[in-house]
Amino acid sequence: MRFTPARLLVLAIVLATGMTGYYFGVFIPRARSARVRQQRAGGYFYGGDLFPLWLTSRQLTESRANPYTDIATHAIQIGVYGRTLDPTRPGDPPPRYRAYSYPLSANLLAWPLSLFSFHRVQAMLALVFPLLAIAAALLWLQAFDARVSPSLLAVFLLLYLTSYPVLEGLFALQPTIVVATLLAAAGWALARGRYWLAGGVLALAAIKPQLTALLTAWLVMWALSNWRRRRGLVFGLAAFSAALIGASEVVLRGWIGLWLRALLDYRQYTLPPLLPLVLGPKIGWLVALALLALGIAWGWRSRNASASDPNFWLMLSFVLTLTVLALPMGDAIYEHILLVPGLLVIYIHRGQLFQPPGPRRWLAVLFVGVLFWQWVTACGLMIAGSVAPALLASPSAILLPLRLAVPLPFLVVVLVGLLIVSRLSQAAAVLPSA
């Protein structure tokens, strides 16, 4: 059967409906029931990831309260779970779990939200966050100059908004949605030569520094390679960063040391990043170093590429995919929103990846299967559950659409890495003849 634009759109609507029904009709109720059994359902379930930022911003506004104390941690736990965590209770996370770990600059940006009750914030952001997610997708498309038909754009947005990482981010009101939008805006600004704007937006995105550190380091190196033309990126980054850090110091003196200690504690009670989590600490970090070496080699080779050069976007997508694998905690699937540039690179270079026979093609086919697994299995589960309702009570069946969420960034980094290796090989072959 030929997939015409109209048929693709109908298929996307079916898949998006199935995934939405699964997530909100099956997965979320199941997760809520688990929290009830653990006696941790007395707080804010929807928007729980934003609550610590809202609460500490409100406390700073009212009394300049230090958000990095145990008192603040207990207040956050009560707001999210209805009680403080108890290490003597089976199933409870460690006592410092949910301790505040954002830089204080995040509170400055979130200050307007602290003027409203959290219930009102939930209601407002229920509309704003999906719009931000859509804006991020559209900004990346424009940055990459990926021209698609209106029907294909509708298919992309439907599947993007109903993907598991985006649904997780939207339900938790996870600040990663904001960071992803800011990074997309920075990419859009770079594509149009607006370097000051790109640097300023990149500084704002540093409210989650684990998501911006690698990209910022590479972009600074890229700017230094053509200082006269690109220095605005560094100036914008430095000016906005200094303003945020200085203003934060005025609000809470010595916050940097307090925040760094909170980060050290954070790594003790959270899962490691995906690479060491899946491959083991030794192999995982060795692979991370190997990928970093590949990124440095290609970053140096493409340092003179303009922001309109495909090599620039190949590097940017590789850096963000490596970030997902090597820096955030392994169960933070909502961080996979940063894979969008990598997915766009794979789509743009689909002829190079899918056409030649061999291992590369099989990897590309495997990638497609893993990518669409979530929607296809969610639809299948909803259909099967309507015939056999007992199926929706099975934990193994309920988690089936989420099983391949972890392998996806591995496949993305492999495919994007293969494109980089191919470019490096071509460049090496040209050098002797030159």
C-alpha cells in the first residue's frame, strides 16, 4: 500500500490517539495507584517536577529562605508526596531525594510563577508547556532548514507531542521543556547569524547545566575559531551569565557553594547516566570517552563551518545526543526531547543511511522500528485491552510501549556517529591528494 500524505496523516492521528489514551488512561492511573500503595500520593502528582522550583522561588520572594537546606527538602517532599520521606519505610527513596538542585538563576526566571498559587500555575502551564514544545520543534525545523509539506509537518508534530518523553515532560511540568525550547531558539538564532541572541538564550538555558555544558563548550570553541564574526556568541553568553549569577548572589549570598554541595549529594541518590547505567561503569565511561573523542575530532574538523553548513548541524546533533547519554540521570526519559536534532539529521541524510546495503542500512531499519515501537505497541495494547481488560492490569503489558525508550538514544548516536566517521574518512582521503 502506498503511503500518500493523507494516509500518513490518518495513520499519525490513530497512533497519536492510541499513545495519548495509553499514557493518560493506563500508565498514569497505574503510576498513581503505585504511589497510593506507597502512601506517597498526598501531594502534587501533576506538575511534581516543577513544584520544587515554584516553592523555593516563593520562599525566596517572601523570606529569602535558603533552598538548599534540609528544611526546604522536607517542604518539597511534603508538597510532592504529602509527607517527608522515611528511610525506615520499605520502598521510600533516600531522605535527601527531591532536594533542590537547580542553580539559583532558575529561581530568578521562575519568579513570576511564584506570584500565583501552584494550582493556578498548573492550569496556566497545562496550555503553555505544549505550546513551548511545539515552538521547540518548529524552531529546530527552521534552524535545520528542513522543508516539509504541511501534511508531513502535521504528522511530525502529532507524533512528537505524543511521544513518551514529551508526554512525561508535559505531565511533570518538567523544566526541560523550557530548556529544550531555549536551545532550539539558540539554534534558530545561530542559523540566522544572531550571535548575541544565541549566546544570551544559551545562558538562560543553563538553568539545567547538565543539558547545556557540552553544547556550550563546543559553541565557544566554534566561536573562537572565527572570533571577528562570531564573538557576539561569547559576549552574549558572558553578559547574560554574569547578570544571572550576579543577581542570584544579591538574592542569596554564597549560593554557588551551596548549589555545588547539593549537586554532589544529588549524584549519590540518583541513577547514573545512561551509558554507565546500561553498559556498566567501566565500559560505559570508556564508551563516553570514545564518543567524546569522536566529537572533538569532528568539532575541530568542522570548526570553520558556518551555521548554514550541514557539518555544523551534524556536530550540534551529535553533542546533544551525547549529552542525553552521558550527563542526565538514566531514568530521566523526558531529557530525550534533546534527540530531536539527531532525528532531523537522520531524516535529512536518510538516503545515505538507508540506501546502501549492509550493516548501516540494517541499523537504520532497526532505528525506525525502535522509534515507532512506542506508538504501535500503545495502540495495540489499547485495542487488545478493549477485548481483554485483564491485560491492562498486567505490569509487563502496561510497560511494553516504554521498553525501547532507553535503546533509542544509543541508536541515534550510532547513526549520527557513522555519518561523522564517513565525513572524517572522506576528509582524510582528500588530504594526501591535496
